[in-house]
Amino acid sequence: MALSDEGLDRGRAALRKKLMDLLLSGDLQELVPEFHPDEGYSYCSSLREIGISECDGLEDVLRELVREGILKAEPHDNIAVCGRCGSHRLIIRPVCPYCGSINFHKTTVIEHLACGYSGPETDFKTPSGEMICPKCGKKLRAIGVDYLRTADVYLCSDCGEFFSIPELKFVCTECGKENSVKDLRITRVYRYKVIPEKIMSLEEASFLSELADRMLELGVLVEGPGAKVKGVSGIEQGFTFVVRSPDEPIPLAVIDVIPPGKQLREGDLLKFFAKAFDANAKYWILALPTELDERLRDVARRYGIMLVESSGHEDLIERLIRLLRELLVREKPLEKDHGTP
């Protein structure tokens, strides 16, 4: 890989991380492009306001996040760009559709009712301002009686043809190509919206990863997120985490972390009790991102389930780590009784 490619990849990785931090914090929920005469449509001005100054590789990063289901792309606008170089800087040049000349002007067609002659108003007007039919020489006095104004049209001074709408050419100021409508390339511009469910799952994954790291700092062995323990029954029981003390055959603790939004019921407590009992762990812990009512707390106590309750992830981690630290202190005398130095 070339050095320039490596630098570009590092830049994209850094940009992606900054975007993900903003998405996870909730500071960025929708990215809408803004139009600037020099840049065309750009997302950079919006990102600069929230701390991202470098936008190299942004389109690639946004496409990645769409493929991963983190962002949803919605149509924002269609723009026409030069068919040769892709520039949005185009000058509209009207031309005669018959000969391509720019030498045309707008005029009104007059129809003389008496003889049926039709022609541009300039053919009828004399230097004195009177209206004289160039075909029969009669004077036109009253509109609707002697003549009609049938249409406002264009007259080409080079080829003499009348036309109602000029042909439009789009001249690129970057490469000079004169594009017809068929030559132009239509580019879709998107705005990007966060998919809340995906962000919630990413936040949960980040939270569980941080929790696992903090538990490892206590000097225990941590299995999970997503751990299995073969129970006394021979059935594998699943937990968010299984915590073991070194050289201990049975788990020190089994932990289930309840996801936000889930309403815990008495039946859920019973199920956790049953699998924790089968796993033969010393301590059974439920971590909740909310507070239980007193009735369910009483049920948990009767089942021997330890509850860690908090509405914030950071506080939940601190409370759970504090509990595990207390349990480890409680275990030390037991280790000495078993002859452990």
C-alpha cells in the first residue's frame, strides 16, 4: 500500500471515530447538506459547527455507516453536473433550436384578420408608430377588430425562424464543455438520519465492553458479553457475564444485564433464579438500567438475587464494580479456610 493510501485510510478511520462519538453521544442525529456556490452541496459546514474540521473521505465513511445500518440515506435533492468533469458550476446559455445561434430576440406575432398575414410586430410597425400590414398595405387600427396578437415568440436574426422556447445549453466553467440536457449527469444528494435502534445497540455494546474491562481490573476472570455455563443439569445456561476467581472451579458470580426498555416481571426473576441455581454460582446478580418496585425487590431477595439498579450506564458500572469488590473481600477469609495462602 502506498504511503498516501495509508495516510488516507488513517484519516478516514479518525473521521469515522469522530462521527461515531457524535452519534453515540446524541450530538449528531441528522446530517443535512448545505449548498455553497464554490463547493456545491457539502456536509462539511454542518460538521465544522460540532467539531469536525477535516472531511476527506467523508462520502466513503457515510456509505459505510449506511451499509452497517447505523445511518439511513434519504433523498435530499437532484443536481445536474457537467457530463465530462462532474462540476456543478454551469452557465445556462439559451440558443436558437434551429441553428444554435445566440442572435435572437423576443417579439410578438401579429395576425391581420383581413388578409390573414402573420408576422412579427416589427414587420407591421412604421417609423411613425402606425401599424401597416406589409402584405396588403392596409392600416391596422383596433386589436380584436383588425388584427390579433397571437403569441409572444422568439425570432432568430440569423436563420429567420420563429420559436416559442429557446434551446438551453449548459456551459461548464471548469472544463468549457457545452452540455445539452442529454449530456448532463444527474447526481442524487442525500441527507443522513440516525437509526435510533442501531445506536442503542451500539451504546449497549460499548457499555458492556467497558463493564468487562472494569471487572478485569479487579483481578477476576471474566467471560462475556454472552457467556455459557454448563449447569448441574447438563444444560448450558446463558448469562451476560460469568465472573470467576482464579483457580476456583465454580463461578464466583453470574450476571445478567437487562437492556433498557425491558420491563422486568416476576417470571423473569424466576427464570434467572432457575438458571443461576443450575449454574451453581456463588452469587447471582441482576444489573438493571432502572429501579424495580418494592414488590419485585422482595421477590428478588427471596430468590437470593442481588440487584444493582441505576438509570445511567456509568453509575450502573460503578455500583456493580463496588458490589463485586465487596464480594471479593468477603471471599478472602473463605480462601484462607481452604488453605489458600
